[in-house]
Amino acid sequence: MNITAIRVFLEIVKTHSLSKAAENLYLSQSTVSHHLKTMEAELNSQLIIRHQGQRTIHLTPKGENFLPLAERWLSLFKDTQALQDIRPHSTLSLGCTDSLNTYVFPELYQNLLSHEETLDLDIRTQHSQEIYNLLLNHEIDTGFVITSFAYKNVVTRILFTEPMVLLCQKDMPFPSASIHPQDLDVKKEIFIDWSPEFRAWHDFWFNTVTSPRIKFNNPSLSHYFLKNNYWSIFPISMARLLLKEMDLAVYPLTSPPPDRTIYQITHKEPLSNHIPVLTTFQKYVTHFQETTTLFQKL
């Protein structure tokens, strides 16, 4: 007797109908009937009475006696399956800004998960300040941010720096391969608020009276608007990936914005039982630093 037959029998009892049981189990009615007949043959007893002309069924006395055995059988099967799935595992919680989660660290996460079967990831997408707060409260083990704040209980280290580049359509009429901010029309800009340093650079070069055509405080949607001679400034890691998805051009900037800095933050006093997973995770972070090509010049 197999577990499928047990499931079929219990579903018939639950629904009082072979056709409804077949529907719920995504089986044909003939398959359900076959499993029931096979089980009755093994037990040498009729379990269910089907009255001619009636859709509902009734249990025989033997069926009534077999019902608790079938329920125990299914319960034991589930317990056995759960035992097979039990494994010692731990969870690393981390916070990360949206642009980093989407464009920078997927490779890091995938590499970790493919090699560490007993380490699970709990990833939160938040703003930099929120990530610091989560870390201070021990709600996450580590974080990746693009804005640094000074907290005595947080260790902040530079993970990467990357240049900012101009992203636009290929047919944009620029005079040279390297673009100066004065060559750009702010009325055609898709402005993304990358950081306070970026805003200061932007205010220096562009007339603050004239507003960009569209502004975003998050880059997730911005690249979809890069048409009709609009332009925007992106970190090179994002530009590199967007070039694979869209027919765009990338230009270096003369007098460019400050490089974008990516920081990793950890608590000075991490929870003792989380130190092993942090140590393991850090090995993958170091490997990612040494091997990624996202920040290389195009």
C-alpha cells in the first residue's frame, strides 16, 4: 500500500465524493477509483459504499475502522519526511540599499547560497540610515550602505569605490567621447539623488533655478525613461549591467561627481551566537571584492 492510496482514501472521506477528491488531488477520476480498488484488494475489504445514482459515498464498518489507521499512516509519513529535511542551519540577516541589492550583490548572494547549504539569508532592503538603526538594535548582523554615519558601536569600512558615468541613448549628439557637465542640458536630465556629495556636485555645475525633467530618490525606474534625448548619471556598476539589457551609451565625465562609495557595516559587539555565520559570510565578501568586474572601467 502506498502513500498516494492513503491520500486518495482520506480525500474521498473528506469530500464524500470520488469526483471531488479527484479534482482536489489533480488526478483523473479513473485514477482515484484505481487507487481505491487496489487498497480494498490489499485489505480484502470494501471500504466505501457508492450507491447507484448518488454522488456521495459512505464508509463501511471496515472503512470506519481503517480511517484512524490511514490518518496515523499519513501523519507518520509526514514526520518521516520532516526528519529527512531537518538539518543544522543558521541565518545571516543583512540590510542593503535597493540599488546595491538589485545591481551589485546578487552574485555574492548566489555564490554563498550555492556553497553553504546550512546557511540561510534574511535580506532587508532599506535606506542607509535605517540599516544603521537595524544594526544598532541587533536586528541584522551586517549591512551594505552608500552613506556613512558615525556611531561608536558600529564599524564602518569602505568596500568599494566606483566612478559615476553618463548614461544615455547611443544617438545623443555629444561633441566628444568625454563629456563635461557644461555640455549637458539639465532640462533633459533624469536626476537621481545618489548622495549628499552628488547633490553638492550637481548644484555646483547646474543652474539650480532650472529643474531636471524628472527626479527620483531611487534608481529602480529611472533607466526606463532614458529615451528622447534624456540622460542621467549612474554608478559604473549599474551602467555596466544596464548596457546588457538596453541599447544605451556610456560616457566618462570631465570634472565628474565624487566616486560612489559602498560601505560594509558591522556591530562592534555582534551577538556571540552569530559570530560564526558572520565569519563565513565575510569570506565570501572578500572573494567578491577580489573577483568582481562590476567596478572596472568600461
